[in-house]
Amino acid sequence: MKIPKLPSARSVSTKLLRSVWKKVSSKPFPDIYGYAFDDKDFSYMLDLLKKNPFVIDTRVEEYGLDFDNKFIEACTFVFQEKYIILVKQSADLVDSLEHELQHINEGNFAVES
């Protein structure tokens, strides 16, 4: 899967990812990439992921109910043995990263391919 070029896409720095990782884990830092998108592009990326037959949506598992994608602020999936975190720019970046990195630390991902 190739992440399409979207105008709002911004890379999350490895320095920030490592810093937040240290808050949630004492394990070595895994191969993680983060991207922030405006709400429209984030929804587009989420729709692309949901159309992938290899993606497992675990929202019901995590929250106990299914809900509209507009309420999702971040998600994590695995691609080519790398963790990819997508975050809405309107969400608190550090809080969202901490939540998603906790999933990685525990071996749980919002979506997985």
C-alpha cells in the first residue's frame, strides 16, 4: 500500500515518536512512522484502509461499540513490518500518539494489515 500524496499530510518526527514511546514503554523503539492529516484527508485515508481486505477494524473490540469514522482521531496499522500511525491534525498529537503507541506496546492495533 502506498500512501497517496495528500496536501495536508505532515510527517511526525521520529524524535517526537521516540519521546512519547519512552513514556509508554521501556522496550526498544520499533520501526514506527507517523503522519498527521486534516480531517478530510484523514477520513480519506481511513476509508482506503477499510477497503483493504487485509485490514482488521477493531473499534468494537476496543470501545465496545461501532461508531462513525468521524469520531476516530488516530489509527495504527502494520505495513511491511513497520507501524504506521495516522492522526487527525485537529486531535491533540501527543495524546493521540501516546494512545496509539500504547496499542503497539501491548500488541494491539486499531487496524492491522
